[in-house]
Amino acid sequence: MMLTDSLVGVFVSKVLHLGPGKRKEFLKQVDHLIGRLKEKIAEDASFKVKGFTKTGSLMKGIVLKPKGDYGVDADIAVFLDVSESEKDDVARLHEIILKLVIAVYPTKKKEDFQVQPRTFVAPRSQIAGGYARSSRLVIRPFPRKQDLTEF
């Protein structure tokens, strides 16, 4: 059997991709989370957050269906208003985000979150309150607003 572009397309849409209805559901959850983060920032300006942008495969519409231990990632870029001396201090940028996420989820502890070299991750089992248990929050700090097309 020869595979055509249309057959591959059908396979990708029916087997691999999350699907448009589910994608909208996950995006709604990401919007809810960003809304909660913005509420905290409005209450306390010490978080130094200038803005958020949804990024990654979910936003691009190329997210894959969850399978086994691999859920759907919700990628959020966080733009921070930090000084020149702080902009390269990734540990400090992570501290700011951790403080914000714990303020939104006060029942969580610092140990519930995992910091990776360029991202800040909340494992899917740790997120609740309107956020799907089959998801994982991935936040990447940016020291200033920049053109995301470079990534």
C-alpha cells in the first residue's frame, strides 16, 4: 500500500493530534490559569511580571494526544521586569515565578515544583483548581518582552 499525503494527514489528525475540541478545552484552562496569575499580580506588584504569552505545541495547534505518562504541556512565557544585573540570573527569575505560582496555589509547597535549566515545571499531579490533571504546566521566564519568533 502506498501512503499518500492525504492518508498520512488522516492518520495524524485521527491518531496523533489532540483534536480541535480538546485543544480548545486545554486553552481555556490555560486562560483560567493566566487569569489567576494576573489577579495575584494586581494584588501584589512585587512579582515584577510584565505579561504572559501562551506558547508551545498547544498554542500552535500541533499538540499530541496524551498517552501513558505523557500528558499535554501548557507552555506559558512569563515576561519579567528585572534589572540588568538580574536578567541573566536564571535562579532569581525562577524564584520570582515560584513565589507567584505558590501565591496562586497556597496549598502547594516549593518542593511540589521542579525547576529545570530553562523552564519551571509543575508536574501534572500537582496542579488543581480548574487545571486538568492530565496536563503539566511549563513556564519559561523572559527578562524582557521580546519577539517570540526567535525561539
